[in-house]
Amino acid sequence: MSGQDGLSLLKWKERKSVMGNKLQLLFWVILGSAVLCAFFLLISFTVAGTDTALRVMVIITEVFGAIALIAGILGIIYLRDNNDRWLSISVVSFAGVWVWLAVVFEIGLNSPFNNYWLLFITYYIFMIASIVFLRMAFTKIKTIYKVLPAVVLFANALLTVYMIFLNMWWSLPI
């Protein structure tokens, strides 16, 4: 290897490290926003008795969920490492279900309406797709971040129990 080849290799590594810092920052934003979204989601369950605190926690959770969804989509597009990409896919599949719930909640999930079955069918479709992607991400990620799909699957399981209870409650004859 000549000196010039070594110099061009050094410049390539410097260029890669500059771009790597931006991608590494994106990776940490994805991971941090997903963890904060799940954390505030669990805290919002503990303050469910008070209306004002619940609204604040829901807004904070929605903000971190939206950041996680946007960062996850950007991670799918820009991250090239297989582990990082599958981590982004798991965050998008986690946040997608919760964004669906936030949108439906804002349009009136808390009160029954004539076509409530449409909400539950779309939820179950989203949830099955989320479970498939989280399971695939769990098998594809080879680093310590393998725990994230398992944790967010637990958070999605809490939502599924709530939705099944709500589905049964609304199906009761009045």
C-alpha cells in the first residue's frame, strides 16, 4: 500500500466519521424518544385517576410518540446498519399503533358510535402487523438493543388488553 492510498483511506474514514456522527445522533434520538414515549405511557397509567394530570401526561406521551415515529421513519430511510434499521422498524411499528390510538381518541374513541367495529378491525390489523414486525426485529437485532422490541411489545400488549375490554364493553346489549 503506497502512502497516497493510506492518505485517501484516512480521508475516507474522516468523512465516514463526520457522517457517522449525524447517523449516530439519529440512532440515539430514535432510541431515546421510544424509551421516553414508553416511560411516559406507563406513568400516564398511574395518574389515570386525575383528569388534569392525565391530560398532561397524554400530551407529553403524544409528543414523544410523534418524535419517535418521525425519527423511526428517518432511521429506516437513512440508517444502513442492519441492527439500526431493524431498531427503527420496531420503533415505527410500536409508535404506529399508539399514533392510531391517539388519532382515534381525538376523534372520539371514548364514546360509542354506530360503526365502532371499524375501529377495532383496523386496530387488530395494525396490532398483528406490529407484532410481526416486532418479532422480526427481535430476531434480526444482534446487539444489546434487542431488548427494545420486547419492551415495546409489552407496552402494545397493555393497549391490546384495553382494546379487548373496550370491544367487549361496547358489544354488551344495552
